[in-house]
Amino acid sequence: QVQLVESGGALVQPGGSLRLSCAASGMTLSFYTLAWYRQAPGKQRELVARILRDGNTNYVDSMKGRFTISRDNTKNTMYLQMNNLTPEDTAVYYCNAAHWGNGNVYWGQGTQVTVSA
């Protein structure tokens, strides 16, 4: 059974940091483009960052310099390091995997990140 499971979400103070993880099972992440999305209350889900199979990354402008996406294919896991968090970063964060060849796309169940004093 293909599954993506996020972890690492928490309540953090403004200016703090969190590292999210997304562990895959039933699939080999090296065959996938990976991404993190987030959805804040009352808003649409939005892309945060993407990492290609070759390790190249791209970020939404507001996350550049604060967030870092990475992958460890040996652990079948992807990560999102988030620094200097603000209340505007409060959202449910989802990992996403898109197969390079067959079009299959998978989502995790989400992990809550709350930034508040």
C-alpha cells in the first residue's frame, strides 16, 4: 500500500524553527518529484517548495531563504526545514509525490504547524 506520512508539525513561537518529515512506504521516492504544500484556514492549498529527482529545488518567493526542502532517497524520506517562522506560516502542511513517468500522484494526510506567541 502506497503511503506518505508527515510528521514534525507543532506549535512554535514566531521566529522559531521546525523540521517536517515525510516518510514513504510502498513506493520508491527516487522515481518521484517531491513537493510540500500548505493550506491555511479559509485559503486554497498552495505550493511551498519542490525538489526534482536530480535534487534541483524551487521555492515560492515568500519561502526563499527561510525554508529548505530536501530528500534522502536512501531513507525514502523528504524533509522541510522551516526557519524564522511567522504567524502567516500557520497551516496544515502536506507532502506530495508525483511519479516522473506514469502520472501517479500521492498526498500525505497533513501535519499542523501553528506559529503563535
